[in-house]
Amino acid sequence: MINLYNTHIETLSIHRVGNKSRNEPVFLSSEPYGLNDEILPLMKEFFLKPFREKEENYFQFAHEVDLEYNDMFKFASEIFDNPENLHEVSKKITQHLYDQSSHPHIKNGEVYIGYLTHLTIDNQKVDAIGIFKSELQTDFLQFSEKGSQLEMILQQGVNLNKLDKGCLIFNHKKDEGYKILTVDSNRYDARYWLEHFLSVDAFEDENFMTKKYLKFCQNFAKDVVFPAEDKKEEVMFMN
């Protein structure tokens, strides 16, 4: 279980990635973003709300040879070892994301990388790294007074009620590849985020094994116990 209520964004870096196959550039900010009391709670809600509403299915960094060959595992470890280096490492993370953005369907967007404190996972208070991406622009209206007429101005911007992609890397279970939560609102490019960028596998904790066992029971009920029985009895068995 996680508790994000007391989470604080200590530092935040913002960059932009284009689509590499379309020769769109990557833009790396020279300095961390200067958070203020007005924007901080808005960004915290923008980043964390999807994780509060999502089932806790954890992942972990993985590599077929050794974890040390997983780029994101190395970047995360570098930040956790020296949090003050987050901005410089965030540039490497953004470049890594850009290098995976070669499929024509992948959208450009802003990348937010933050160092988070005061999170709780498995009853332990830990720090975390948040990596978030906004891709889709939303139309909105601005109004201005022009003489005796009120004019409408159509503009586009990021909808703070909908995060497109994100992950929380908890400084927990490092030897197993850290515990990670991810969200992805745009399922058309799921492999790009999970497999190519993060390179993660499911974290096989107690929660994972319980769900796996329940899935086995459901399949057993469908295939063996009630192949010819009515749906009501099958549902009663699985409950």
C-alpha cells in the first residue's frame, strides 16, 4: 500500500521531447524549474492524482543479463545516491526517452522529472523519483475587452486534469530493481513507455502472486469446473 498524501516535490526539472523519426528536436532546460506556492499544489495534484485512482500493480527495472545494464536503473540509482544531481541526470533521462521516440505514432510533449519526499510504501517512509509526460493539448478560451466588445481568444495548453504518462520510482527494494508504479492514458504506444523507455517487468510481490492465483482459479472455473454450467454458478464459485 502507498500513501501519497504528504508527498512534497523538492525539485522539478522540465524538458521537451519531440519525435525522433520526424526530426523533431529535444529541448533541455538549463536549470531546474523554480516552483512557487501557487503552482506547487497544482503540479502535485496533476502528477499524483492518477496514482491515487489506479490499482497498485507494481513493476521493477529488469535486464536479461544484469540490472546494471538497465539505463533507467542506473539513472535512478544516481539520483537516489545524490539527489542534488537530479537536474543533470534528468537531462540524461530525457535524452534516453527521446532516443526511444522513433515510432511515428509517438507524440511530442513536455517531460517533468521531480525528486519527491515523504511518500509511504509498505509502511516505510521513502523518497521517490517522478517522471511524467504531457502529450495532448486541450483547447481553452481566454477573453479580452476590446473597446465595447468582449473578444474570445482560442488557445491550447495542457489539461491539468489528465496526465498522459507517468511513473513513480520508489527508493525501495533496490536490489530487486526498485518498486515502480506507472500510468499511461494513451494505450496506442504502451510498449514505448513500459518496455523501451523504462524496461520493466512485473514486481512479483505478495499482491502479484495473489492476483495470479485468483486468475488461475477463474480460469480453472471456466475451463474445468463449470464448462457446461450456467453463469450464475460460475460466479458463485469464483466469489
